[in-house]
Amino acid sequence: MRPNLDFIGTHGLDRFLEQQTKRIGLLQTMLEDFDDGKSKSFYCVAAALLPVTALEDSLHRVQRQIKEDKVKSADVKTKAGILRGLLMIASPRPEST
């Protein structure tokens, strides 16, 4: 909740709401195109915690990889695995001390 309040304080409520609307749209895409029956919670957490740019980048990269690997559109399990991997790479890592 604190990062949301900080964002609103820095960028304003309208920009925050724009970002949230983007998050919802990106999550809908993940659920509609990449839900293998066991990734829904993972996608929800990723959509809530990752920066919008990381979500957008991951979705662009998964589409490119699907095309390059010639993954069939009905092969949701493979597509979901690719997207989960990309989102894991996009996840922020704790800083070492």
C-alpha cells in the first residue's frame, strides 16, 4: 500500500488510476491467453507487484518467443510456462547488503 501512496503523492491520482487500468488490461490478457489452469494466482500477484513496463515487456517478449518457437495457439501449457519464466526474470530482486 505504501508504494501506491508514494506514487500518488509523486504523480497524482489520475496517473495512478491510468496505471491501474493498464494493470487490469494486462492481467486480463494474461488470464485470457495464458491461463493453464494453475497460473491465475501467479498472474494476479505479478500484475499487482511488478511495474507496468515490466508486465508490458514480458507480454511482448512472450509473443515474440511463441512465434520464434512456433508454439501452437492451443498449447496453453507451453505458453504459460514461457510467460511465467519471463515474469520471474522481471521480478525485482532484494538488494544485497
